[in-house]
Amino acid sequence: MVAAVRVHKHGGPEVLTFEDIEVGAPGQGQIRIKQHACGVNFIDTYFRIGMYPSPVGMPFVAGNEGAGEVTAVGPGVSDIKVGDRVAYVVALGGYAAERLLPADRVVKLPDNISYQQAAGMMLKGMTAQYLLNRTFKVAKGTTVLMHAAAGGVGQILCQWANHLGATVIGTVGSKDKAEIARKNGCHHTILYRDEDFVARVKEITGGKLCDVVYDGIGKTTFPASLDCIRPLGMFVSFGSASGQIEAFNINILQTKGSLFATRPTLNNYVAKREDLVATATDLFKVVGSGTVKIPVNQTYKLQDARKAHEDLEGRETTGSTILTP
């Protein structure tokens, strides 16, 4: 029996139950790992409340990301062996001391990436990688608006976009978070609670607006985000921290300047094994070189997952949050 955090019914953080579960031997194409760190992300709350349906039914072990050491290898697995250090992003099962995983969904960790870094960055970091390099190709001269610039994805996006030569504008909820965003490569910060972010974007850009808006907030920043984008620019909605964007008349994209809009998800961008490996390798490269730092600012014990969710949803966290079994 191993310790895990399960959800037996949908609801608030109080439905996260710390209990023992059975983890069997790995089957065909599977591995078993002893986890050293488990990542905590907003997507975990979406599964908890039922916004995203559990692919394994109820009850389920929460969590989508982690890192650990391989302790057993099932039949048909040839490229991963016992003792390998690995990390992953897989739907559900992350909040556990040990777990089974499909071998083709894990990546080996380089020696210069710690388990804690990996658990704090696989989902957020690979999300940043595809958003900046594939969804919209950010380059020197690009102007980007990043909502929640001091958040987990926000801090990584700001650093990486800055490295690529972009001008980075970020919205934040407090002066403390503005300072965090600036330390992570954000050139201009906007206190969205005190300022009209659309007016400030127009002011900062001299009326030219942004090439792309990266929005993990959702309901409360839409449709105002569209007014921050130049004609033919792109609106990238990659999260729903404030609730999902309701259905809207697609003609609004035409009236705002023939805009592009997309709702991407990491799963589609790394569905192929080669894309998963390439995305992770690029992430490990920028983190390993020190170009992008992974701020793991909150660490909780596995049994304190409820508190971690309360702090995450209460906007009390910055950067990455991990659980340690």
C-alpha cells in the first residue's frame, strides 16, 4: 500500500482525501516509479470540480505531473530501465508516493535537472515551449501580453519570451507580484485590479497593440483581451482560472481586426512520442543552461494537498508548487 490523494466526489479542496492505495506490478508497456516530487497545477482543480471528466471514473488519484525513479519495468519496455530518473505529464494519478505509468509518456531527466525542478515545470514548462514556439512563433520584435505574469506558467513564459527577443507586457494582481514578474523578464507590468489593462497596453505600445495575448485566466479577461491585439494577431486561451469563456459570436474576431483565436492544450502538442521528447528536450536545454529558471516557491507534504489547492485557488501562490511524498 502507498500513500495517495484521491477524489471520491467532485467539489472544493475538501474532497481531496489522503489515503492508502494499492499499486500493482507494471503491465505491458508500463513502468512503476517511486515519486520524489509531484506537481500542482490549475488543471488539477478542473478535474477535482468536474470541469474536466476523469478518464478513469471515480474515485481517482489527483495530479497530472511528477518526477521520480523507476523501480520496475513491465514487458515490452526496452528504452527505460530500473534506476532511471524520469518525469512526466499524464492525466491523473500524480498525487501518490508511487505509481504506474505508460513508458512511452515519460522522459528521462538530464543530470542537471532535479526532481523538484522537473515536477514544478513539466506541465508549465512544456506548455510555455509550445505556446512560444508552435502556437505562435515568438521572435525578436514580437510584443506579447501575458496575463497572470507572476503565476507558474507566467514566470516561465516571461523569461522565455524575453530570451527570444520579445517585448513582454504582463498583468498582475499586486505590487509584490509585479516585482516578481519584472524579475522574470517582464518589461512592463499592469496592476489589473487598479488599472484598465486595455488602456495601459495601448499606452505602452503607442497604439500598436500586441502580436499575441497568452491568457490562462479565461472568463474575466475576455473579451477585453481582444482589444489588446493588433489586426491579424492571435488570442491564445490556454486556461480558465476565473472560469471558462462562454460561447461568443465568431464575427467579433473580424470586427476586432481579423484576429486568430485558439484554445490549445499540451496533450495535442505532445501526442506523438517524438513531439513529447522534442518539447521536453528543448525545455531541459533552456532550464539546464540557466536561461529559464524554475521558481518552486511552494512545497507541501503530500497529505497537505488540500491546503495546496486552497492557496492555489486563493491566488496565494507564485511560480511552481509541488508536493513531496
